[in-house]
Amino acid sequence: MPYRKAFVRVEIDETMRARAQREVAARQIHRTRASPFDTYVGILGELVWAKWRYGATEQFDTLGTRGKSDDGDCEIKTSKTRVSEYSHLMVREDYAQKRQPKCYVLVLISSEQALNAETEAFVCGWATHADVVAKPPRERISNHTGRSQGYRCYEIRAADLKPMSSLIAHLSSG
């Protein structure tokens, strides 16, 4: 599995999986095409972020962020896909217009891991809002059906993200 050495591996434990499963119903957004699977993966990614950033997940709020960034100035974007420098951080066009966080962070969970049995994820890198919107958004096409998914996304390849080692200094600056 090709990925950059700068990707940071974070262990996922049973407590994180169980919490993500419990919180799906409270987070499900019915106006989008997000499935319970997508919601679970998103919550799990936020918990991976909390474990990397704070060393623990217990006090991290994943339910009180509706309409706001996931963690102060950071929006966490998670995909369950191949862990590769060719994977993308994707931000829906409508979300990018509503919120303009200081940074977006990409978390990848390997699609080779069974649903609800994930054991690791990778915090791959970050980008500023300006980095994300620098190129025009692209229409999202389903890999399964070949049809439009009805929305456009800004995309940045994982290989083009800034390394996680530089994020804390960025967050500390003005």
C-alpha cells in the first residue's frame, strides 16, 4: 500500500468504534446523500483526530458541532478508501462556502478493514481553506454506478497536503 512516510498511523480501539456506532443516529443528516456508513466513518475520523491531537477521545465533542467546524479551527475530512498518496481530501462546494476553517485535515481508513472492525487510520496531512478552494470544484461521479452524485467537491491529493508535523505551529499562529 503506497503512502507517504509523513502519514501518521493512529490505532483505533473498540471504545472508539462503539462510540462512533452509537452516535450515528444523532449525527445523520437527511438532506444529503450521506449514509449511516459515511456518518460512522466521519465520526470515527474525528475520534482518530482527537486521539492524535489530544492523546484521548473521551472529552472530545462529536455531537455539538452542527454548523461549525469539527474542532475549533479544524475540519476533519475522513474517507474509507485506499491509503495512498493518490487519495484525496475532498470538501463539498456548499460546505466550503458556508464554513471557512483555518485548516482541513485528511484522515484515511483503509477500505481493506471490515466495517465496525477497523484497527488503524492514518492522519495524512492538512490544507488551509485557501489551499482547498484554489482550484475549481469537480463533479463527483460514483465509482459504482458511473452517475453524478449531485454535488461538486474541491479536491487535493494526499501527496500535496502539508505534513502534520507543521499543523500545531500553524494553529498557534494568528
